[in-house]
Amino acid sequence: MISVTTIIGFIFIIIAWIVQLISLVSKKRTLNLFFVWLFLIGVLFLIIGNIQFRSFTATYLNIVMAVLAIAAIMLYPRKKKKT
């Protein structure tokens, strides 16, 4: 049986990929920051769901995915403010 948090996590990840695919179709060849945030939220929900079912291998893999998403957010180029 799948928990509600796992389903919510999958929904966030699916929406994130739809956002990124729309961004790619519109000829933008960059990583959409909104995609990364939605993906991170989805992965956090998956981590909670995996902990509930004591699936620690999947939990560790999702933690790695969360760390990579956080790294992508931190390394994302910021727009410089004009002075």
C-alpha cells in the first residue's frame, strides 16, 4: 500500500517535470528553478513516506536526490541587481 505522502510526492514530481518540459518546448534550454523547487518538495514528501514504511534504502536514495536538488538551487545563477 502507498501512503498519502508518497502520492503527494509523486504528484509534485510529475508537476515539476511538466513545468520543465513546457520550458524546454518554449525553446528555453535552461534549468527551470521552479522545476527544482517542485522536485525538491516532492522528494521531501517521498522521504517522509519511505520513513513511514521503514524503507530505509529508498529513504537514503531520496535524501541523495534532495541534496542534489538543494545543490542545484544554491548553484543556480542569480540575476545581478542594477545599481
